[in-house]
Amino acid sequence: MTFELPKLSYPARIGGFARHARLAFGLMILTVPLSGCGGGALWDKFFAKEETFVDEPADKLYNEGLYLMNKKGDRKSAMKKFEEVDRQHPYSEWARKSLLMSAYAAYEGGDYDECISSANRYVALHPGSPDAAYAQYLIAASNFDQIPDVSRDQGRTEKAIAALEEVIRKYPTSEYANSAKKKIEAARDQLAGKEMTVGRYYMEKKDYTAAINRFKVVVTQYQTTRHVEEALARLTEAYMAIGIVGEAQTAAAVLGHNFPDSRWYKDAYNLVKSGGVEPTANKDSWMTRAFKKVGLG
């Protein structure tokens, strides 16, 4: 990742405040005895104190940070350099760039919480910056990269989707919007997978009503995911098991209409045929209405 370095003038190393402070202290020191160790110690403290006013050029710190990150792969040391730019030159253009680079370095190093913190700060301080879209994307990507497997709580997945939708809402024409859309589809697939996992569990326990409720979520909310075919087949199975044959017929018919080549349709078709009926869609069924809403019915 390369950033163009703007030509910025560098202010004097010691401002007017520092000069006035030394002058005032020099007048005061004339009234203090300078004999012995006491005077030397006092002067030592004065010169030691002066060192705190000395800072390094912002561009030097920034470039050192880039070198440490890109050439050395030392992201932690690079982050310290970028943080030092912000500390010594808080209102400079270099500080703005350093804050974004600090977020990026944290992301690359897998320190997602630090990345989110720095990127959030960037968006808050520089909402109109050309790089604000990238900062917002880093927040979303940090959440997305922490999505757990389907056996665990999916709170992080929902946070990732919300952050990705924020990228699209705020920066619809940015280069990151398309990437955010693809990540949203992957995250939605994960949520659907979680519902399927729980639904299968209830099927094994023969708790068909609970299973139907889980598969219903997939059909009504996640029609565009890869799990919807199995969800319709499982609904066929569950409805047949509790004797609601009409809904089983509809589930099989909707599956066959939208995914005629699906292996799940073959299973659903054979199941309703074994009950002496054919797949037939009831136009008033919630399944038919759900698919018509997204143009799949």
C-alpha cells in the first residue's frame, strides 16, 4: 500500500513558548547560588528539561514507520512511529496519514480491536477525507475476519454485516463498496448456515416444529444463500413427518421450480411421491410468497 507524501513545511523546532520559558527560568536562576553541586544539578535539570521540547520532523517519523512496516515487517514498531507522529504533530497532514497507516498496520498484524479503534477515530476526525472510505472498510473487514464457525454465536457476524452495510451506505461509489457487498453475501451465508445447523439438530431430536421455524428463517431471510435448497428439502421432510402434506407439497414444488437440477429436489420429490401426492405449490403459502418477493417464485 503506497501513499503519496505531500510536501509540507516543517516549523521551527522550538517555538516562542519554549524561548519565553527559558528566558524566565534564566532570570530566576540568577537569584539562586550556583556554588557546589547544587548549582550544577540545577543547570543539569534545566538542560534535561529542554530536551522534551525537541521533536523529530513529521515526514521523517512517517517514512520510518513505512520502512519498518514494508521492508522490515515490524508492524508494532511501525505503529509506534505513526503514533509518535500524532503525538508530536497532532494537527498536521502527516498525523492524519499516520492514523490511517496505524489502523492498516494493526489490521495486517491481526490486532483487530486496535485497528477498529484507530479507524473509528480516523472516520470521526476526518469524515470528509478521500481515505475515509478505506478507514470505514477497515472497520468492516476487521469484524468480518473475526466471524466464527457456525457452531458458535454469530454476534460478530451481525456486527460485520452492519459495518459492511455502512461502507455501502456512506460510500456507494467507492472502490470498497463492491468488496463490501461480496463480504455481506458471505456473512449472510454464515448466518443461514447457523440456522441450518440448529434446524438439523431439532430434526434429529424429532422436534419438527422447532426445526421448521429454523428452516423458515433461511427461506424467508436468506433465499440467495447456498443453504436455501436444503432448507426447502428439510421443510418437505418436516411437514410430511407431522402430517401437513399441503405445505410439504408446496416446499417441494417451490424447490423444483427454482432449483430443478438440485439434488435436494430429487429427495423432496421422492418423499412427497411416497405419500401418494405430487409437488404442488399453494399460492397462499408463506413459502410461495417469500420467493415471489425476491423474484424466485
